Amino acid sequence: MTNDQSELTDPIFPADFLWGAATAAYQIEGSAAEDGRAPSIWDTFCRTPGKVRNGDTGDVACDHYRRVTEDVKLMAELGLRSYRFSLSWPRIQPGGSGPANQAGLDFYSRLVDDLHEHGIEPWVTLYHWDLPQALEDAGGWPARETADRFAEYAELAVGALGDRVRYWTTLNEPWCSAFLGYGSGVHAPGRSDGADAVRAGHHLMLGHGLAAQAIRASRPNLEVGVTLNLYAISPLTGSPADADAARRIDGLANRFFLDPILRGEYPADVVADLRDVTDFAHVRDEDLAVISTPLSVLGVNYYSRYVVGAPPEGEEPGPHWRKPSTWPGSEHVTFGDRGLPVTDMNWEIDAPGMVEVLTRVHREYPELPLYVTENGSAFIDEVVDGEVHDADRLAYFDSHLRACHEAIASGVPLRGYFAWSLMDNFEWAWGYSKRFGMVYVDYETQARIPKSSAKWYAAVIRNNGLVAQ
Ligand code: IFM
């Protein structure tokens, strides 16, 4: 970031900048068996002993399915211009194929109407990790047919909501679905096989392309995109070995998805790195053209940076070694840090990394409008006299919004920002132990308490620019 802080005092954003907050279905809805919803891979995973901290599940979560009206009111009070939420596939199409479950569609239809009534632009994500269990039983994302099922589900969703929802994101963070779900197995469905992870990544992208085409065929004027979790990457030292390790992780974390989706090709170095893992025989000639179906927007989720190196010769795996299964083909990579302050996830707070990611994507890939579809931080919160003063989270938002402003000032077509998350919620394998919300959720009473960061964010939106902390 620039050192000239005077330029960054009270930055004002473009007049039409879209200010929002994001959530995901399994993380907030609860009512897991209500109105015909069937289990997803996360329902199953949560019931597998030892997989989720404290044995937490999404059965109740924030009880949003039943409290949706009051939650939309809260969004309106905060002045949100847009709300990004995901549709639960197993609510809409419980078995993952066949006709829609009308009760599931009705829930989202009412939500969309309510948002419009409050002047809030709905932004739909089709897939935020909750694959119907029936499809996992049939092979999951490593199976090619899952991509076809996803496109059919997209068609049902856009048929029901496409008249009122302009923004459609196909997938949220396919890296997590593929590499955490099928590689290291720390996410549902908890499988651990490098080749399956790579196949899953491919079929997720194929599903994305087919779904994008289905949405466009149904309604050509909609804004269609995908959301990737992108990382700033730095080598631990200036050594060639560390540079190569950084290249590998940039390949698997960023370019594995960016290149096929935006350029219609896999990066040659990544294919070479993975040669002992897979021969890519699952990729058919016609796939890349589908995967690179032109998009209207790209969603970027940014949280932190990877600092990557090659471990010194002969060194035993240390605390920073990532299981090779998370990073297939990267057995010789280790992760470090820069000694910066960290969040409660132990992720370094690195706002300049966000400028790097946004400018890099703008520079290296076709000119696409960008949206930060997630950015935020977990910290330990305390309720004192009915209030939550989350100064650390507020400072995180402030520094990252300054980063967004800097990117815009340097010419990046960044059109909006969604805070992660509107409210505390189920943080996957961490259960309810990590709080990312701007709104505190008391899981005993389901009371919502806007934290200081929420009140500050509301003022930022009113001002269309940063305000004093
Ligand atoms: O909670 C998750 C979200 O579901 C996807 N992106 C990262 C967030 C924080 O880990």
C-alpha cells in the first residue's frame, strides 16, 4: 500500500459501489429437516465423530430459516445495499436430481421479495458447499455426472428466481470444495485422495460452465460469475527453491481455477507438478470451452497471504507443513509467516495482499468487473452490558476497505464489497467456535447484537466512504 496516508483519509468510493454482506445457507439457516430438505454432505460430515469441533452441526445454526423476516429488517437497519446468500441445493432439489421441492423455492422467493421491498439487491450463490448427500453417494464431485446435475439445479433456480435476481454466482470457493473436501478431507465429504481432489476441481469448473450457460440460455441479461478464494503468495526467502515452492502453491491455489475459467486452459506447470497424482484423463477436449464460458463478473474472496518455501534439506515436517493431500504434488512445500498480527483463525492480517490480488487479477486476466464477495476476520468477542466492541474486526475491515480504495484508484474495476459475514455462524470444521459476524449471535437465545463493526459499516455505507473508527 502507498505510504502517503493523506491520500487515504476518508476515501470516497464510486457512486454506484455495491455495499453488502454475505452468508451461506448451511452456515446460518438451520431447520435442516424442515419442509422437505434432505441431508447434504455437511449434515453427514457433522455426524462423523471427530470431524467438527465440539460435534457442532448446522441443525439449528442461526435459525435464519425461521427468523428470516427479522434478519432482513436488521440488514435494512444497517443500510445494506446488497445481500449475498447461497441457496441450499438439498432444500431446492433434495435428492440432487429431478423436480424442485416447491417449499424450498418458496423460502428463497419470499426472501428475494422481502429484500426488494427493503431496497436490498439480492445476490445469489448457487453452491456454497452443501452437495446433496445422494449425489455424494453417486460419486460426488470426482464424478463427471455431478456437473450435469449442477446445471439442472441451476436451471430450476434461475427459472424460479431469475425474474427478480440479477446477480448469480455459480460456485463459492471451488478450491475448498475440491482440495479440502476430497484432498485433505478436513471438509465434507471428508475424502482424502489427491487424484479425486483434482478431478473434483475439474468437475466443479465444468458444472460452473454448464450452469453459466443454462442461466444465460434462460435469461441472457443476468450477471453471471464465479467466486474464487484467491491468495497473495510470497516466497519465504529470495532463494530459487522458495520461489519454486511459491510458484507451486500459486498454481494450485490460484491459477488452477483462474486459468481454465478465464483463459480456457490449465497452466502447464501445474499439470506438470501433478504428473505423479493424475494424468488428467478426466479432461475431455470440449470441457475447457465450456469452463471458459464468458462471465460478466468475477468474485474475489480475500482473507490472507500464503508465505511459502521449500523446507531445508533433511528437515522433519514442522508445524507449518501442510499435509501433501491438501496440496497434491507439493510434498516439498512448507508454509511460514511474516510475523504480522493474526486473527482468531491464525491468519495473518495482510491488507496490502488484497491490493496485490486485485491488481494481479485485473492485469493478468481479461478485463472483468470485480467484486470482493467475501472479506472479514474472526476474533473472540465478548458481550459487555449488551454490547460487543470488536475493535480488531473493525480495524480489519477499515484496512481492507482502504486496500479496495487503493486498487480502485490504480484502475482496478472493483464494483462492490461484501463483508464476511453478516452474522456469526457455523464456521465449518471449527463449528461455532469462530465468530466472523458483524452481528453477534447468542446461540442460546438467538438474539442478534450488532457489534461496533456493524455500526461503523452502516456509517461507511451512508457516507459511501470510510469514516473514523
Ligand atoms: O466461513 C467461510 C465461508 O463459508 C467461505 N469463505 C471463508 C469463510 C471464513 O472461513
